[in-house]
Amino acid sequence: MKEEKIIIPANGYLALFITFAILIGSTFLAFYKEDSTFILLLLVIFFIIPGFVMVQPNNSRVLLLFGKYIGTIKKNGLYWVNPFYSKKKISLRASNFDSERLKVNDKMGNPIMISTILVWRVKNTYKAAFDVDNFENFVRVQTDAAVRKLASMYPYDNFADEGLDEDITLRSSVNEVSEALEKEIDERLSIAGIEVLEARIGYLAYAQEIANAMLKRQQATAIVAARHKIVEGAVSMVEMALEELNKKQIVDLDEDRKAAMVSNLMVILCGDKDASPVLNTGTLNH
């Protein structure tokens, strides 16, 4: 037997009715007939009682007879089985696992802190009970291993100065990374009969020893990108100003005056602080 076998045992309510009937009969024989046969009936009752098994919704019972797998009860209700069966309870409910924050290296070798949130449940009770030693501990260990592998496959973020042009990063590609993580964990847990319902990154950050340096790097990258946009906009505005002055013939500027105006406009548009006006009381050239 290598696969899960679903069984439906005898009705437990019928066995319960028979047990009460035997109990009433033994009581009648003991007190009214004074017949020693009631002792035999009591032994029968003690034999029947261990066979009762109750299965609640989203739970199961794995039945064994002297080490031999008999089957699994998944349908909820009250049943009666062979009293010599051993009954192992395995929950079929969805379980939530929030892993510890692990320090791992991303694809670029940067140390990061990462954790995952996993939602799983038992799908195959035979594999969960017999193919692994402890399926709950197996879930924790294999999830940590999958997270370590995933973190090494992708960079934390893209940086232009490293010539890195990755489409998928841990920080920005949430859906793609979650799909890859779910697939990786599902492959690892299939040996234990575990079904992965959802897997996603719960926590992601640079490790403490490089967090400040990376924050400054990100700020510098953002400043450079902002400056680039500002310069592009300033050049367009200066070009438009020169075209409008030339088109409407408001003032006739030679090359030196155009250069001076362009320089002044670029300083005003690209400067960090507001420009301070200077009044020229002399000629244009003084």
C-alpha cells in the first residue's frame, strides 16, 4: 500500500444503539434473573467501546492494524471500527505558517532579511503519516530552504551603476516572486502530501549592517533621476523661450546675449534654492 485509501466504516450510531441494548440486557440478567451471563455481555461492551471513532469536519483518522495501513476516514461523523485499530488524527484544515526572519544573500551577494507567510494543508494523509517523520516540522524546514534558494535567484533591487537589468527583483516583482516561491515550496512539500494554498514574502529588508549604506544609495539614485528630469525640462523651457523671443521679435539677441540668458535660465530652473534677483543699473554689458 503506497497510496491513500479512503474508507467509510460501520455506522457508529447503530453500534451505539447495540451497546445500549446489550447494557440494558446485562443489567436485566444481573438484577432480575441473577444470571451470570451478564458478565459475558459486559465483556462484549468493553470490547465494543474502543471501536468508536468520531471524525469532526476537516479532520481525518488514519487506521492501522498492527502496523498495517487499513485506510483513512475523511467523512465527518460517528463510526465504529475494529477495536484493535490504532487511530491517528490528522487535521485537513488550512494552516498558517509565518517563518522566522532569515539572513540570506541575494543574487548580488547583498545580505538581506527575509521571511515568508505560507498557507498549507494536508492533501494525502498516507504520505503525511508515513513518508516523513513529522510533517509539520517538515513544512517548516523545507519552507526555510525554499526561501533561501529563492532569495539567491533574484536581486533585491536594480541599480544602474552595476549594469544590472533584471526584470524580476525581490522588492518590485511581488507577484512573480510569490509565484516562484509557491512553486518551489509545493515541489518540496509534495513528498509529504502537503498542498500549498498560498505563499508570499512577509518581510523583506536589507540586513542591518548595510541598511544605512543602501538607503543612502537609493536616495542618491533618486536624486540623480530627479536631476535628470529637471535638466530635461529646463532645456525644453529654454529652447521654447528662445523660439518664442525669436518668433515674436521682442528683442534681438546676439550669440553672447543668448548664451548669457541660457546660463541664467539654467541656473534658475536647475538650482536647489530660489534665485536672488540682481538689479542692473548700468548697461547690459556692465
